Amino acid sequence: MNDKIAIENDLVLIYFEDNPLSFARIESILPDSKPDWFHVKLLLLQIPPQVVTWILRDVYISGTEFTMNGKRMRLEKVVVPDEATSPELIDKQNETEATGDVAGKAQVISLKDIKKK
């Protein structure tokens, strides 16, 4: 399976003229009446959130550049890192192991207690 192919519920980064513009979640991908074209419903993760539907070829969903109103666009699937493999967590774990510091371990903080202050 190709990891570049975006599917429903995937997070994508939308590029506009080679610059990152916005993150979006793919809500649905439905076939169009034309072969190899799809109605891609995107939830734009911005303020305020917005839902748009773009009609795209299958290769555009996989990251191939396309144009909209003469402007270059591209979708790039975002690979969300595992919590256990995020660089910050690995660095913190290595630091804790090297120093033997158990105070570096995660702890639960009550939001209720914070709110009282």
C-alpha cells in the first residue's frame, strides 16, 4: 500500500504556490461521473473551520501538483508521529534514563485544582 495516498480521515497539508497554506482533514472521497475524478470533501482546519468540496483526479489526491484558477496547488499527506517515537519524548526518555531522574516521568495534573487558583 502506498503511504502517499490520502484516504478518508487522513490529515493533509495544502500547498498554494509551493507554500504551506492550511491543514485539512479528508471527510469523504466520492467518485465523480468522469473516470478517475473524485469529489473530495475537506474540513479546513483554520479559524473558523470550513468545509469545501474539490473535484480532483486520483493522482492529485496522491500529491501530484494541480492548478486552481491558474495557481499551483498540492495536497501532501501528513504522517502523524507515534507518541512513543516523537523526538521530544525520546530525548526526554534518554535524559531520564541517563540521570536516573524519576521526577521526569509524566504525572496527572488536575484541571479542577488549577481552575481554583
